[in-house]
Amino acid sequence: MQALFVGQTYIDVTFVADHIPTGDEKDVAKDYAISFGGNAVTAAFCCAKLGIAPDLLCSVADDWLGRMFQDMALQYKVPIHARKVKRSSLSFVMPHGHQRAILRMRDDDYLHPFPPLNLGECRALHLDGHQVDAALHYAKVCRDANILTSLDGGAVRTNTLELLSLIDVAVISERFCEQLKVSPQGALDLLKTKGCKIGAVTMGERGVIWYDEKGEVKTMPALPVPSSAVIDTNGAGDVFHGAYMYAYLSDPAADWEMRFRFARGASAHAVQYLGNEAKLPTLDDIKAVEAKYPSP
């Protein structure tokens, strides 16, 4: 095990439509994609596509969607540690420019405790805040073992503030800031007080504000992908997380600015494709998007 990712599994149905029917209506979508979903799950598949397959502790149901998900994981050689639920979680994603609407049906009523795992040679842990008990347990284990801990703070969850005290790298969203009623700068200050060594707020097309190992706050503009090329922004943040985790695992000597620049290229590639699987980049894809849309 090189790394462990912990999160909630979804099957995403992403579709492009000019109109969403209501009442007794019908319409035809322009395009659709069906793929794996969930924050840490998508990040794990991204890391695997780039060349390092992490282990994944996630919810899995014994239904046809669950079996489809396990087939997907097998294709990417991602080892699954299943935490059983009755029904697979499903999300319908409707992208529109730089925004997207999502309707989710989630089963997080876990039928069993989280499995005890031997972390062995594990070098990093990535969490999305789901599976509260497992997230806290493995964050404590990794902190005690001096294993890097990373958090995707897409939203404030029940355990988030407690969990942050065990996190080395916290990358949060603007929604996270809004929920806490703080500015991005205020959120970075909070992360510092919690002891996070690296903190960042992702702001979509406006880039990233973050602080480095010395606590110096910096900004990183997004790559200038034109609006006409943006197809689906859903999952781009998850790709960002998966890419910087790959960058850490592949080159532990690099600094976090280099890792975030790499992740920025990965997410710039991602927004140009429909559905999570189509948007996962290769190393060559990241080089190509950086060459096509150089940083301002």
C-alpha cells in the first residue's frame, strides 16, 4: 500500500441539456457520461491514471451499480476495501459553463464498522471527510506514524474541525469558507491555527490562494482555458487533489508549489471533458494543457 484514500462512492450520471423537464414533460439531452464519483474516489482514480494506484476505503453495495463500480476499480488496478451499504449512492450532474447542478441520493448508513487495515509501507492518507469514524481513526494512526495526511475540504462536515488538527495538507473550497462565514484569507488563518502545514482555498477559474511550508500566503492563477472549451467543471477539484497526491508520492523532495502547479494543469485538462472518467489526465495530457494554456 503506497497510499490510502477514504471516502464515499457515487455513480455519477452527467448529462448536458438545454432544458430540464418538469411536470408532464419530456426532452432529449445532448450528451451524457456515466462514471465513478465521489471526492476521494475520483481523486484515487486520478492518482492511479497518473501512475500510482492508491488503496481505497469506500462504500460499496451488493447491487448492479456496486458491481459496476468494482469493475471500474479493477480496470484502474485500485485495491478496494469495501464498507458495505444497502444501496449504491447515485448523483445526477448537470454542467453549465463554470457551474454545475447536482442531485444526489446517498446511502451512508454503513452496515459494518470500518475495516482494520495494515498500513504497512503507506506514505500518505487522503480524506474527503466522509466515513467520519474511519477518517478520524486513520488520521490519528497516520499522524502517529508520521505519514502525510491530506484533506479535501469540499464542505464542512460533522468532524471537520476536529479532523483538521490531524491534517498536514488541507485544500478547501469556497463553499467551505461560506459555510464557516469567513473569507478565503480567514480560512487560511483557521487552517494555520489548526496546525495544517500547507493550506489552500481553490476558487475555480480564479485559481488558488494558499500558504507554503513557511506560512507565506501566495496566489496561483488558473490556467486560462477559454470558456468555449469548458465542458464540465464537476470533479475538477477532485482531479486537483488526486494530482497533487500523485506528485507527492512520485517526488517527495519537490515543494508544494510545484505539486500545486502540476495539479492545476490536471484540473485544467479535466474541465474540458464530460464525466469523471473522461477527464482523468495522463502525464502527457498535463504537459499538453500547460503548453497550450501557459500560466499568465
